[in-house]
Amino acid sequence: MKAIVDEDTCTGCGLCAETCPEVFEMEDDVAKVLGDTVPADAEESCQEAAEGCPVEAISIED
């Protein structure tokens, strides 16, 4: 599983980093993905972060 943040769409609310800090971090008011793949134990919270993004800036690939 891989998470992708559309940095042009991201508003920097920080919800993803709060929901899934194992995968997302905030850098200069834009969300960034940590690493190339989502750790297996963080897949559920990563999906929750993507679904909770208010501007739908996060996509998930299998």
C-alpha cells in the first residue's frame, strides 16, 4: 500500500499527521508522506486519514 499527497491540493490542516503519524508529517504547512510504503500496522489509520482529508488531497494505491 502506498499513500500519495497532492501537495497542490493540500491545505495543511494537519489531520492526516494527527490521524496517522507513522505515514504523514507536516512540512512547511503541507503534508508529506514518510517512506515509500505504508507499514502494515498503519494501513487502517492511513486509510482513515485519507478518507478524513477535507480537500481529498490523499490517495491510496495498493
